[in-house]
Amino acid sequence: MSVFVTVGSTGFDALVQATTCTSFLSHLLSQGYTQLVVQYGASASIYAQAINTPVHGINVRGYTYASCIEKDMREADLIICHAGNGSGTLLQALRLNKQVVSVVNPHLMDNHQYELANALEEKGYSGGGNDSHLISALQGLGKKSQVSFPSQDTHLFSTLLDEHMGFIG
């Protein structure tokens, strides 16, 4: 089984460090995961330091950026992503019906990410967590059934716009 971690276009040192540390990798291995892919963005130095202590049985690879991360998302059984600037990634992961843990970076913009992560967790779409409680967030995923995220309604915006412009009644 595979885990994909993405921090988006910025760095999120604490998330990269938390998902590449020996205790987290050992936990993943104990849950049957054998592959970890980390899109670490601007946290390259943290990633480079962290992978110096490999855990036998789990393959770890990473990269800074890619023009498209959809392949890694589709191949993953679990996606751990940044709850803020990764909200597009978060929604994409939910639409792929993947198990998702959204991780809040409390150091950005008055902790605004908490609201999104908390709302998704309350509705049962994802697990929420922070970098210091990732293992417990993963354990929580197994204790509850995930609710399927609603399909995207591509007509909703155009209908709203047409109504606003007076094209339809």
C-alpha cells in the first residue's frame, strides 16, 4: 500500500519532518504501507535530512514539484496534504475517494486552515490532524467510515451566474 504526502507550492517543514521520521515510517509499515511518496516543495533540506535514517521495508521517494501530481494521488491508498494552500489538492483527493488526512499549519494566516480541516473532518470526509499528532490521526481513520465526497456539479456556477446576469428567471 502507498501513502502520498503533499505540501503544495510552499514549504511545510513540520509536515515533511513528521512524515519522514522513523517513528512515523515504522507506524506506516505496521499498518501495511510499503511506499511513501513525498512532494516536499520548499522543504528540500528537511526532506534530505530526514531520509538519512531509512526504515527497512518501506520505500521512500520524494520530489520538490511536478507539473501534475494526479498520478501519485491515484496510486496512493492514503493522501496526507496541507489543509491550506493545498485545498485544491485536498478536494481533488476527496473526489478520488481516497483516505485523506488534512494537516493544518498553525503558523500561517491566523490558523485559517483549521476551519476547512475541521469542517471536512466533522462531515466525515477526511481525517484532520497536525504535524505532532499524525499517528493518532491515522489511527482515527480506521475507527470511522469515510463519507464519500459529493460529485462536482459543473452547472452550478454557470446557473448562478446566468441568474445574476438576468439571463434566466
